[in-house]
Amino acid sequence: MTDAHGVHAIAEALRATRGFAHKRDISDVVAALGRSLPGGHAALAQAVPIGDDCAAIPDGHGGYLLFAIEGLVEDFIVRMPWFAGYCGVMVNVSDIYAMGGRPTAVVDALWSSGMSPADDVLRGLAEAAVRYGVPIVGGHSNNRSERPQLAVAILGHARRLLTSFDAQPGHLLVMAADLRGAYEEPFPYWNASTRAPAARLRADLELLPSLAEDGLCGAGKDISMAGAVGTALMLLECSGVGARIDLDALPRPDGVPLMRWLSSFPSYGFVLSVAPAQVASVLARFAARDIACAVVGEVDATRRVRLRAKGEEALLWDFGSDAFIQPPGLQPEAAPCL
């Protein structure tokens, strides 16, 4: 699909993407977990309800321990083992920063048939750990597996949280993305990380906890395989709100068709919900680091998400009639937003 297609066709295509499908599977998993716990779905709520970018556990000193895990799909590991290992660290680091935290250490669980592709996966893991300054402190391995699998878990700490549950009607949606990269062809992975200076990578991510600690951001989420709009959907559903999103305003690399960008995973990308009075400060901080950042929509109380493009508007999602990732009967304040 190219930019010549109308906004109604874009909304339909987004609903059919693999990234959207994977996120919708979350509701089945969390619903089953809620049914199995003695306290039901109410037992899923902690410092922030289960299912944000990280679990947040009060540390007893006014801050929070952050804990998260990511699994990599098998076809990615088979076709790009080094980059899959690298991403295992990179995406976890992004989750920690998206919550207003800083990473402490990672562990990995790796299944492989001998050292192929385990050797390439581990080299990628090690490279990312060095570049992001996050040590690998242990893990689990099985070199007698029929199929390669990888999961990476991370521990971090936040002084002040950013969550997916605090977007408010009247806030503006802001998208920030590092456009100084290129696709890992032919895949939907926009790589602005592996060839960037390591010190710059870490300093760019430091923007997120600084926004949290300075009280400049109401809510935030890192852009996942659901793409920028899918990530916004998760944030908005968690907060029990809706929004209008202007696709023409999204920061996008030159020459990249809109639909491809909407279904891409950027190595550095965040969707933020920001009070109008704070927007100028937020935009200025990203601009100072040469990170593309723009207001891309407005949060409202409708619980509907509408897309605008080239003067047209289309309904993408109505949370009132069709949950995205929230299990039936689970209230927004305890919704899963992985």
C-alpha cells in the first residue's frame, strides 16, 4: 500500500497487520491468568497494573524496581540471528526507559541446535549489551533443541514512573523517532542503533527518565511491532480515553511509504501523552538531540481512535465495542498493555 491510498484503506490495512494481531493475543493470555489467580483480575494490579512496558515494584525508598521480558519470534532468529540477539537487549532497554527508568542488567534464555545459530545470537546480545552499557549477568541455555528460541529479561530502576495509564483528555499525543537509520531489508525493522555512536544511543534514551523526573510527560510507551499507531492504541486503551491521530504529522524517514512506516518497528521510537503547557519543552528536548518529534494528535474522552490523512478521517478503533488488548470485563485501570 502506498500513500495514494485513502485513510479508510489505511485503517483497514492496519487492523490486518501481524503486529496488531500479536497484540490482540495479549487479551487471551491475561484473561486466562486472571481466571487462574485466587484474587481474579484484581490480583493483576500492582504499582502499575500488570501489562505496562515493565512491571513496577516499589523499592521502599520512593522509587521502583522495573522488570520486563521480551521473546523473539522464531522466523526472526532463523533469518537474522545476530540482529535478533542485538534486538533482545535493545527492545528491553527501550522498555525500561519508556517507563522513566534506567536499566541495571539483563539475563537471557536461549535454545539452539548446537552453536548454530546460538553463536551469532550471543554475539548480537553481547554487542548490544556493550553499546547500551547494560551487563548480561546470567541466563539459561539449551543446545539440544530442535528449534531456536530466545527470550531476554531485564531489571531496571525508576525514580518516577511513566506509565500507559495516565493519558488525559486534553493532552496532546507526541511521537518521537530517530530517523537516522535504514531498514534491515526486506524486513520492517528500522535500524537506527547498530551503526550509531554508543554514547549517543545512551544519551538519547536518557531523555525519557529526565522527562519523567521533571514532570513534563503525562504518559508514554515505546513503539513496538504494532507500529506507532498500534502503540498509541495500547496507551489510549489503558488510559480509558480516545484520540484523533494525524497521520500526515507523524515523523517519517524521507522516501518511506506511509503504510510501511506505520507497520515498522523503529529502534528508537516513543508515543507520549503531554499536557499542552509542556509540549514546547518536550519537543525542544528531542530537537536538541536531533531526534524527530512532533505533535501527532489530541487525546479525548470518546474511547474511539480516529485517523486523519490528506483531509479525510476514518474510525480505526472503538474500545467501547471492540477491545484491542483488554480482556472482556477487565477495566482500563487494570488492562494489559505489553
